[in-house]
Amino acid sequence: MSLDNAPCDSALIPDGQARKQDLNRAAWACSLGSALEYYDFALYTLASALIFGPLFFPEQTRAMSLIASFGTYFLGFAVRPLGGVLFGMIGDRVGRKFVLTSTVLLMGVSSTLIGALPSFHQVGYLAPALLVILRLLQGLGAGAEQAGAAVMMTEYAPRGRRGFYAALPFLGIQLGTILAAVVYFLVVSGNDDVIESGLWRVPFFSSVVIVALGLYMRLSLKESPTFIRLKALKRVSVNPLKSAMKHSRPSLLIGIGLRLGENGG
């Protein structure tokens, strides 16, 4: 939250301030938006296991090309904390809606461009370099998406229901992952020449539709009532990260620990 001199919970809106219609719209936009974005993110996971090794690292042995492919997959996770911090600061200064709209564009456009990448045989080492760059952009967007959607729902939800509404984006993430697996299975199953035929690109090109749907949903959102209130009271933090460390350090460390435990397990 964007507070200079108070704990974050004190800035949450009173019950009933957010209209039911706006709350429902936010719930759909955040949960389905997260599903669509993590559809993109999960596509990379599947392609890194099946496609990217021989396509971008053909000079390596089969085992080493697979390791290199999974190395690019790892990079997306490595930069997620940076994406969370960077876009978190932007969200605390500019607004939650801006961040959620930006993540749709960042993840959707980078996924679409992955589908258009040339192979190693066409442009040499430029191909894996471009793949790494686009994967890093995906990771930055993914790091912002989870936290941004959860914050938006927490600030919209009435007291006593914040846990439920904040969990909806995470449900959307799982649905997006399942959708990606189904789509990729339908595309690659029964096609022995999926690389040569270029069929592997089809799911990534479908990200154009993802961007359009995601933008439509996110642009229809109203800004978080809590952020509007903070801005009206001129209590938007100049240095959000410093404010969080000063006023909410225990909660921040607990949250980091929970995420480390979840991913480590």
C-alpha cells in the first residue's frame, strides 16, 4: 500500500464504499485477466521442454540443449521479484489499473513475438538472445501480475471477504495453466514435424487474442477505491518500497517467506 505514515490496513476502504457492480467487474477482470496472462506464461513452460532445445540450441547435445532451454525458462522466474518490486512502486505512484493494463501488454506482446522468432539455423546466436530477452520481459510481467491483481481485489473487497476475493486471481492463474496445456496438446499431438511445420508457433500467435481480451477487461476497470482515497488525501507515498519496509516490515517478510516456501516446496 502507498502510505507514508500509517500501516497499510488503515487505508482500506470502509465497507460498502465500492459498488457491487464495480466489485464484480474487478473480480472478473482480475481473475480472467490472470488466467489469460498465465496461459502465455505456461505456453513457454511447455515449449521449453519440447521445442526450444532443438530450435534455438541445435549445436549442443540433446541433453545440453534441453538444459539450455530450461535455463531460459528459469530466467523468467529469476526476474519475477524484480517485476514485483518495479511495478509495485509504479502501482503505488500511478495506480493499480495502470499496472494491470501494462502486464497484459508486456506478457501478451512478448509471447506473440516468441512465436515469430527465427531459429538458430536462420540467424545464429541472435535467435537464443532474442528468446532470452522476451522471456525476461515475460517474467517481469508475471511478477507484477500476481501481486497487482491480488492488491486490486483486496482493496475492492469488503471487510470479511478480502481473503476470498484476493484468492480469485490465483484461481485464474491455475485455469490459465490448464488451458495452455490443453491447447498445446491439441496442437502438437499427432504431429511429428511440429517444429518444421511451424505448428508450435500457433499457440503463441494466439496471444494476440489474449492481449485484446485482457486489455478490454482491464481498461473497463475503475481505479482501486483505496488508491483514489489515498490520492485525494495526498497520502500516496513518494518512496513506496521505503514506506513498506518502515511501516509493514513484519507483514512484508512473512509474505516473502510464504512465497519462498510455496515455490521451494
